[in-house]
Amino acid sequence: MPASRPSPAATSTVERIEEVDVSTEMQGSFLEYAYSVIYSRALPDARDGLKPVQRRILYQMAEMGLRPDRGHVKSARVVGEVMGKLHPHGDSPIYDALVRLAQPFTLRLPLVDGHGNFGSLDDGPAASRYTEARLGPAALALTENLDEDVVDFIPNYDGQFQQPEVLPAAFPNLLVNGATGIAVGMATNMAPHNLIEVAAAAIHLLAHPEATIEELMEFVPGPDLPTGGIIVGLDGIKDAYTSGRGSFRTRAKVSIESLGPRRTGLVVTELPYLVGPERLIEKIKDAVTAKKLTGISDVTDLTDRNHGLRLVIGIKTGFDPQAVLDQLYRLTPLEDSFGINNVALVDGQPQTLGLRDLLRVYLDHRISVVTRRSRYRLARKQERLHLVEGLLIAILDIDEVIQVIRASDDGEQARARLMDVFDLSEAQSEYILELRLRRLTKFSRIELESERDALKADIAALIELLGSEALLHAQVARELDAAAEAYGTPRRTLLMNGGPVTPRSKSAALADLQIADAPCRVYLSATGRMVRAELVADAPNGGIVSPSRRSKHDAIRSAVDTTTRADLGAVTSAGRLVRFSPVDLPSVPANSVGLAAGTRADQYLGLSGSEHVVAIVPLVEDPPIALGTAQGIVKRVSATELGPKHDIEIIALKPGDRVVGAAVAPDDAELVFVAADAQLLRFGAASVRPQGRSAGGMAGIRLADGTEAVSFTVVPPDAADVVVVTIAGTAGALPGTDPGSAKVSAFEEFPPKGRATGGVRAQRFLRGEDILLLAWVGAEPRAVGTDGATPALPAAGAKRDASGVALDGVIGAVGTVVR
């Protein structure tokens, strides 16, 4: 077969092959790609703080009329409009940028109002077909006045549409919302700030162009992160504000709280910037599993929409919560670092900018916007004034105007004759020809004259504004202040100018987080709070360094010297003894015993109902524990009879009876009952033999019918300056309303009597008084009012059966000062 010949079309095609150097081609292509990424994708413009895709999203949404006062539309529709008209990339990056503009945990001032699942710090958003969006209120301040020639417009990717080169930006968006982006050979990472602070700094720089960084930092002390938290150390922030580069550390906001009976935990309510709760929980679990972290029992996420973030980290018994927290800061994202790298585009070129440079670039842009807007408005008002003046000329001689128009053959001739007869411009003549007859009324003439006068005033103001740099600056300052007033919110992030932060180290040895078994003193206050104070060797006052005798608002009911991990007993009004260890009690500084820092004893021990703690006692073999009841029963029980149980009944109470006092009582101590009818009985502890814990006690004081004991006290044999405080009142008065009268007498005024007798009278009632409301026996008495104050008691020295002194306020409890 003959060989086939190529077709004429094939033979006429001439191949064109050019040889190029590979290195030259790669260099040129890479530079073009790098320039495209830097300028068109990754870096924000220093003027409006937006990347091109963000700017196109906001502009297109404004063109679509998606204002805050209108309904949401599908995000997919916004993405489609942006992709089809302005952004020559896929839908995924457009939607990702839209989502970021709507996330309140990413931006300090969100620019898009999202409806639906826009994701969280741990999870991504729903697809664009499921979510809806519209412009946020702050976005209006970025896009306003675009129709007044305030910025240049450039063609889109195919030349069919126009888009703004930059947005007017009524506030410094780059500083307020920050930015992140990775380009080719460079990256940007800018922290969000508070709008009110940034606006104040910009206004100050506008008035004082030579302001220093120190002066500007008086207005902008540091970043203000959307998620709050705490910034530790400000040196790195000052470096960033000076040079554009620096770093700082952020910490979560954590409080140490009681989670229940003898349970302490760390409650996290704010996390470092861009740290999610799930990520934190995972890191904590990893550290516990790897045995890098001890003392944590559980982690519970209680976050909800009503109360916001709440992570509860349970602390095991015996571990110091503050020490565990310090380890969490070191090993988990509860403490994180943020590196500032302020790279942005200035005149199309990437630059690293400090705080002053960022504000200066923005202010120059804003001055340009106000100037162009003012020129545009001036031109429009001058055009309108020109037309109004021509219309007023026509109205003054309307009959002749009509005659000229009727005598003309066509519109062109009518326009020419009007220009010639009335000395009008072409624009004025054309406007008159298009005038409706309804405008020829007398009322319309008045309206036109008013409009003319208003236009002249506006034109004069605009000419004055454009002719004065000071007035331009003042206008920019007013608009900045208005934006801060409209969209600003209080600072969320706490700034702490602390010392150096402990560096993170993977090879650091596992710290001992358990609380040491050190000497301490446990206090039970008169209002039912417990606190632990560490003892210091060779310190006066029994080991407490400089005890705070000015510790207001409370007094001591009982105090026990022990060690941090020893067992103590809490005697309750129900006749129970509850074992506890002071290891988890709140610890106060050794040089200031503040009882207000303590925890409620009934909550700490898990008591319920009306049961409360009447005393705390050491669990040692000797001396025995003595307790007295409201029905006058007294009992002594040795700690050896109690056994190892956690919750023990130490007296068999009769129905309706309750324990009113308890303390350790050696044989040479004295036991004191005070009854509601003002009878006081004092007898030796040796007359009460110790009994087993199931016994019901023996008669302590003989009570009159219808009365009960209000106080039971153990007076140690070596006690000095012991006094008896009694407070009388009226039984029928509402609780907390009758101050009554008080008396303070020396304990020696009351003679000892035998057990099971009626005692002697402790106070003579005044007219209207019929009952003792309170009684207390001890040294250095302090009263605690029902309002939390510490009212003064009468001076000691009253006779045992004397009347009391009227009180100014109601006393709720009596105890002693911290010793």
C-alpha cells in the first residue's frame, strides 16, 4: 500500500520552539508567584487591615445590600457572588475567610454576622450551604462612603467589574482585629487590640505627630484578645510596638474554688488566644498519662451558651492547688506564647511596622478619605446650587420661559433660546426643560430659596474644611471618636507587668505538688468558717508570724495546733464527730490570719440541714473531749474510744437535744454551762468520768422548766484573764432585730458549784428582757455583728449579777481574737 501523506493543514503548521535558560525561567516564575502571594493573598493592607479576599467579601456583601438591619442570606450565595465577580480563586478559601470574619473568638470586632455553625476553636464550621451571613455593624464603618469617590477603584480579574483598591475604614481595623498570614519568604502575625484604646492613641498622634512610643502606650498598654485571659510581662509588647517584632505570654484566667465537701478544684473561665478547651483537655490527659503531672483527679467541661467557658479541673486530696496550677502553666496550653510580627503592605510594599508607624499609615489614609469625600461633596453641592439658582431665575419670570419654550420648534432650539434670553448655562437650561409643572408653585420657590441658602452654608463649610489642615484633623478625630463610641467595648484581657515567666522544659524533673506535712494551726471562726495558718519556728505568739489582731469581721471559736496531714475532729450540733484533714483547707499567709479567706465548715464537711460545727478538736489519747448539750447534759469521751471511722456518733442525744459546745478537757479543767435564764454553773471536769462513744452522758446543769443551755465552755487550768460575756434580750423579738444589752464580768466572780446543780445568776435582766441570747467564756472577747461589723463590747469588770449595757447593734456571735 502507498504510504499515507500528511494533510495540507498539518504541513502548513510550523512548530515554534524557543530555548530558554531553566534557571532564568524558574527565577522569573517564582518571583511572579511570590509577588502574587504577597500582594494579592497573604498580607493585609496597612490602611484598612484587610487581605484582598476579605476586602472583596465585605465590598460584595455591601453591594448585595446585606446590612445588619436586613435578613441573613446563605453563605454559599455570598461565596458565589465574590468568586464570580471579584476573586479568581476557589470557593473554599473564600468561605474560610468569610468564616474567620464572623468568629468572635478570632476577631476582636467581628465584621460578619453569622447565623449557624461557624465553628469553634476545636471544630470547623458547617458547609456554606448550611450557614447564613450578613454584614456586622462594624463592617458598615469600613465600607461607608464608597459611593463618594473616597478611594480608587480598580478592575476585577477579567475587567468586567470594578472593586475598591482599599476600603475607607472608619477605624484602625488592622490593629483592632489583628492579622495572620504566611507569604513567600515572610509572614505576618498581629495581635488584636481594643478599639477604644487604639482610637484614643490615633487621636493623640494626630494632635501630637512627634509622640513617642511611651506616650502612645499610655493609651494602648497592650493587646486586648477576644478570649480575654491574662498577658504576663509587657517588655516583649514594648519591643513589638517599637520595632514591629516581639512576643508575650498569655495565661488562662483560673480561680481556685471549692467543688464540694473537702474537694478543691481549678475553674478555668478564659483561655489564651486561639486555644480551645478540647485541645487543653487533651494536653492535660497526655501529661497525666505520661506521669509528668500529678494531683489531678478529673477534668470536666461545663461550658454552655448561658455561662460561657467553664472548665473544672479537680485536685486530689493533699495536693497544693497553686502548685498544680503552676505545673499546668508549664506543661499545657494554659500558658501560651504569641509572637508579634507586624508585616503589612504600605504602598504595595511589605514593611515591618511599629505601633506609631501603623497609626501614622492609617491616619494618612483616613485624612485622604476625608479630603476626597469633602471634595466630592463640595462638587455635588456646587452642581446642585448651580441648578437651583437657574431654576429660581426661571420661576421669577415663568411666563416668559413658557413663551420661549412654546415658540421653539424643538428641544434643542428651546435650550439654546433659554440660554440666550436668561443667560443660563446648558445644564440649567436642560434642567428647566425637564422640570415638572408642579414645581412652579409659590411653595416650591420658598423651598428652593431655603435649599439655596443651606447649600451655600454647606459649601462655605466644606471650602473652609478643605483649606485648613487643623479642621481636617479635627474631623478625622471626631469620626474616630464616634466609631469608638459606637463599636468599642471594655477591655477583656488583663495585663500583668510581672517578672520573668518560668521557662518550659521537657526535661524538667517532676515537681512534688503535694502539700508538706508541716506544723499549722486550724481555726474555726465564730461565724462557722475554717482556715489553716502555717506555723513558723522561733516565731512569737505560738508560731504565727505577726498575727493580724486587726482581722476584722470575724472572731475565733476554737483553734487547734496540728500538722497539715494530721486528722482532726469536727464536733457537730447533732452529736457527731467528723474526721478531716486540714490539708485541703484554704491556707492563709503566715503573717496575716484572714478568716474571711476560709471556707464554710458545714460545706467543707458536707453537713446538711440545720447541723453545724460547734468545735474542732485534736484526735489524741489525752485529754478527753468534753461536750455539753442544750438540755444540760455533759459528757467526756476519750479519743481512743472513737475508732478509725470517718463519721462517728460520740453522744446519744435525746429527742430535741443538740450539742452547744465542745473542747478537750483535762481533769484539772473547769466546765461552764450558761442557761438561757441567765444561770451559770461552773464545776470541775474531774467530776465527769469519761464514757464510751455510745453513752448518753450525765447531768451537767439543772435547768428550770422551759429553758435550755445556750453555752458550754471548757476553761483550761492555765487560762488567764478569762471573762464571761452575756447578752440579754427579748424572747419574742424577731431574730436580728433586738440589740439587747451586754455585760462582761471576770470569771472569778462566779463561784464553782457541784455538777448537776442550778448554778448562780449571771446577769440581771432589764425591763423587757427575759432571756440570754448569747453567752461566751474566754479571754480577749470579740463580738461579730449580724452585719459583719465588730461592735464594741462593754468594758470588763461588771458584777456577776449586774444588769447589762444597751448595745448599738445586733451581735450574732462572740469569740476571741487571733492568738
